[in-house]
Amino acid sequence: MKKVAIIGGGVVGLCSAYYLVKEGYEVTIIDQSSMDHGASFVNAGYLTPSHFMPLAAPGVMKQGLKWMFNSASPLFIKPRLNRSFLEWAWAFNKSCSEENVSKSVRVIKEFNLWSAELFSEIKKEEGFTFQLENKGLLVLCKTEKMLDEELHLSQLAMKEGLEVRSLSASEIKMIEPEVTIDALGAIHYECDWHSTPNEFMQEMRAWLELKGVTIRKNEKVVDLETSGRKLTKLITSKGTVTADEFVLAAGTWSDLLSRKLGIRIPLEAGKGYRINVDQPTGIGTPAVLAEAKIAVTPMNGFTRFAGTMELSGINHKINPIRVSAIADAAQRYYPALKITKEEQLDAACGLRPVSPDGKPYLGKSSKCDNLIIATGHAMMGWSLAPATGKYISEVISEKKTGMNLDAFHPDRKF
């Protein structure tokens, strides 16, 4: 039986293990954390075909520079005289183009749609009980300017075949009768789904352990051994791991390991925050607060307010200014909502791996024959995890892949 070692126990790593087990492989997962926190647990839980625009799009860098010195802004870039960051920033700036958007929209959309189908298949086939609902996504706009921008984007979505419609304030009320919303109008992406992340993570991990997957927590991969163009062994903080095939799904930390093989996959840690509100809010439909770039998700037992993109290096420091910004924005759109200081103090963060062009790295580099890279999903890691895992299993099994993902190749140039 062929052995596969997966570096990273987040949602991408677990989904990869799931499909590899289905193909009959012996799987080991190695993760440097306790596997109960981080981006796979604090995200908005969205399955988002509507999020087909790459982060690197025209105007984003310009806006980011305007926000650079405002630590409460939706996109906060902390300037650093660090070579890796400067190289990433240069490549990101180059990627903020119409050309990048035109090359990215369709493949990101199709990958999201495939992944949503796979979430449903997993739940049905394994009898899982995690929350998975198709109520769509409301993009709430408070100003005419933002509503015009979102209407333009929705027209592109319709051309791509997505189910979407515009709503007036009175039509928003019909969808959300139990809560007061201060918005001029909205775009309703009926194609989107939502979930409660920790439920899926717990069920999937339990299933993997039941199927014999070895999970090595609190164990850091510190070095890699190779023979020719093949990876042979992982050197960890607790020992060694050998395998026939390897998957690098270590999120933000993937770049640090790939460099040891001479593979450059530029990544920045995009920190996102979440606030959980346990009190009933009346919110029944997921929403994006357009001007504030905040995600709102009614999860099982609580409502989650999540968002911001903070590029300040690899760290888990909680910036209370950014937490307050999320709470304040949420209360502007939902005037009756009260987010307590205790709930804000309980805020958590996660680091999302962000590539310069806003697309994942997925595939085998020409520099290593038995390593498949799966990282760089940025804000779409949750949404794209099942499709990523399925694709990885197809590549390792040398089967025809469900999609052509050349646009995500890890050797692409910026």
C-alpha cells in the first residue's frame, strides 16, 4: 500500500486525507499545532461561487496604500523592510490587473461550484451532521456608490451563469424579517452555501482516525531529505516520517518549507478575525457588509462576524482596534445588534495563505516529482477544500482530473 504524508492538518489537509483514504492510500498527517484553532476554525464558513474575483484585481493595491496607515481599515498592509514581503508586494501590484481577472474568474468560479457539490456528497455519503445550508449570500450596501459597484459585479456573475438578483430595502426585509437592517439595497447570490466550520472539522477528523489515518499533532516539520528529484523523508521536531508521496498543505508556512527544495511559492499571511455572538440576533441569512468587508454567518448556536485582511507577517497577535472595527461595522448595519465587550475580548484570528495573484498553488512543481503543493487559497480555503483534496487524490493516483487547473500551477511566474 502506497504511503502519503500530508504536512498540515487544516481543512485542506483533512480533505486531502479523506480522498486519499478513499483511493486506498495509507495516510499520515503532521501538524505543528493542536489542530483545534486557526484559519480552518475561525473562518466565515462560506461556500462561495460568488467570490470568483481574485484578491489581486484593478484598484486593490491603490486602495491598500490608502488604508496602509489605518489599522481599522478592511485591508491593512503593514510595511516591512523584508525581502520576501517586498517581492510579494511587487508581484501583487503587477497582478492587480484586468488580465489577471480575466484569467481567473471562470476557473475560480468552477472550482467553487465543484467544491460545493463535494461538501454535499461528503455529508450524504458519510452520514455527517455538520451544518450545510443553501440560503445564499446577501451583499448589503449602505451607499449608492457601493450598490452600483456590486450591481456591476453581479452582472458579471450572471454572465457566468450564477443565480443572483438585486434587492431593494423592502425586499431585504422579506428575506430577513426577524432583524432590522440599515442598508440601501443588496445583491442576493442564491448560489452560495454556509456551514459551521468546527462541526465539519471534528466530524472529518473523527472519520479519518476511524479509517486508520495517523494524525501527529504538535509536531513541526523542520527539514526535508531528498534523493535526486524525490522527497524521501520529513525531519520533524519529534522524529522522522517517510512516504512515497507528500502533500504540502501547511497554509502560510508552506513557503518556508518549499524553499528547502528550491521551490518559490510567494505567500503572505493574511490575518482574519472573528467575533462569535451567542445571544440570539435574528439573523438568518449570511451576509457581507459591503463597505466594511465584514462577513456575517448564522452558525449552529451562534452568529459569527468575521473579516479584515491584515498583512503583518506570521503572528497571532490580536489587534483590539481591528476587533472593534468589526463590531462597530456590524452594529451600523444591524442597529439593534449589541456586541458585548466580553464577546470582543473572546475574538480569535487565523492566518490565510495569500498568493500574489489571488489564486491557489495547486499541483506538482517541476523541481520535485513526488510533492504536490496545496496552499495559497487566501479567503477561499474553506470553500475550496473538498475540491482541492479531490484534485490531489486524482493527481497522486494518476487519474484524469475533474478540472483543468493549470492556472493554479505552483511554477507560474509573476
